[in-house]
Amino acid sequence: MMLNNRMTFENLCMRNEPLANHSSYQIGGKANFFAMPETVEELLTLLQGCRTHGLDYFICGMGSNLLFPDNPREDTLYISLKKFVYWDIQPSKWFISSGTPMSMLAISGLLFNIPGYEFTYLLPGGLGAGIFMNAKYNHHQISDIIKTVYYVDLSDPSLSMQSIDVSQCKYGYKQSIFQMNPWLVLGADMLAVPDAQQIAAGNELLERWKSKEGMSTLASFYSYMDAEASALTKQGLMIPSDMTDIAKYRNGKRHFEYPSCGSVFKNNYDYGVPVGALVDRLNLKGKEYGGAMISPYHGNMIINHNHATAEEIQYLMNTIIEGVNTAFGFEPEPEVVVVK
């Protein structure tokens, strides 16, 4: 394969790029090295280049479940996969890349008349992150709708693509084998496959998203997905009640009003009470520290209320951890990835 003019490490890297532009928290200082690969070849070029140049790397998707540092490490290449968006539809196979928004599954499921994807509506992360953490909403999770996962073992010098059946992925509540190994998720084959007659419409859907160059803010993300769903109703398709209920719930909790990562902590099902409810019992909702605030509408959300820093978000995280531990006897486990 011939490399195009762009496919060199130097050409793929951006310098002094604000990480705040690539996170739903809109927090993060300038990265000395930053890249957004669009293909597997570009991604592998970057990883090999890090070895050559002695750089560490940090890989993320759409940046919706992480908190970037105020002062990024100068020897680290930050790689965002939010342009790593494509799918390959064949008669018996539907591959979706890891950078494709999970919410797009709900839209395409409606378009393709494939039920079971409704729960992904308005999940702001990419499919790769969903596979990594087994993203869920209510009683449905990503592991229910995928068949085979493709990945690269980052500890393997060859960086060759490998695959694993979903039954072998050790899935549990927000757990997977990918959290236990240095494996980078490239995408997955879905259980269902669209009808060939629908493929053109599906490709148009994906191209529209790609033209937006990924999510810039939670508000713009919601506006875009809502417009796509509304457009389908004009074609005579009915939006399932599961999707409208999700929109009502998330809007009721003001999920898209301020920059945030969504839920900050995993729920402790052994304790049996959601973390947000425990925070409410502690009367911590609405507590501010600098520009950060524990959401007045949802106790398990910490919002960037007024130009917050990562340090201020972490202060309120620690406040919740200490408060819950003192009052209820356990430390809630962070769901958000705090990038060092």
C-alpha cells in the first residue's frame, strides 16, 4: 500500500492544541502533540511514530467520559478517534468503527428498521468507549448488540489487528476484558445487518456526521442528534417511545445544559442506592468550588459551571467520595477517566 502525503507522523500531528476543544467537559490545557487519525493506517503510523520519537500516548474517543489535565504532559501524544468514523456493510456483516457515536446506532437502527439500539440514543461517547466500558442505559448494554470486536494489542510490536467474540469479552456492569489488557478497540461487527436497499441512506447519515467533524459541545451534540431523529419522522418513521423517554429524562436532568462528563461515579449495586441519590441525602447538590458545581439537578454529575479547571472538578469528586464513605461506608468508584 502506498502512503499518501499526509500519512507521516509529522503531518498527522498537531502542535499546541487545546484539549478543551476535544472534551465534553471543555477542560484541558494545550497538548504539545495531538492527532485525529481517520484510518487504521494513520493510527498505526502515529503509534509507531511514538516509539520512534520516544513519546508516550493517550488515546480517547469523543472525549465524553474523561477529564483532561490543566497542564498536559509535554512528552505525550494525545490521540482522539472522533474522526475515526466509518462502517462497512456487507450481505452478512456490519462493521462499525470505534469512533462512530453510539447515539448514531439508535438513529441508524430506526432508519434500517433494526430494533434494540434505542438505548444508545443520546449516549455521547463513541462505540469504542462503549465497548471498552460496556456502556449501558437502564437494562440494556453494548454487549447485547455486538458480535465480534476487533482490536490492536498495544504490547505487540507488530500492532496487528486481532478479533475476539463477544462471549469471550468478560462483560459485566461497566466491565470488560479491554479494561484488563493494553488493547485498543478498532470497532465491532454488529449482531444485526441492514438490508442492502437501505445502505445508501445509511451512508448519507454517516457522511453528514463526519462533515460536522465530531462533537464540539454537549449542546451541539444533542441538537444534532435531535435534528436527525426529527428528520426521520418527516420520512414517515415513528420515533420509539424508548428514545423519546431518554430525551425527556436527559433534558429534565439538564444533561446538555453545561459541559460535563455525565455520571461521574459508577453505582454500587451491592449497596442498592444510586450515587446520585446518596449525594442528594448529603445535601451536596449545588455545591460549588471555583468554576465547578455538583449539579443541582443530578447528584452524580459535576458540571463545568463557569470556566472550571480539572483541579476544581477533582476537588468536588473527592468531596463526594469522602462524604459517601463517611455516611454510607463505601467509596464510590469513579466512572470518569481522570487523565494525568
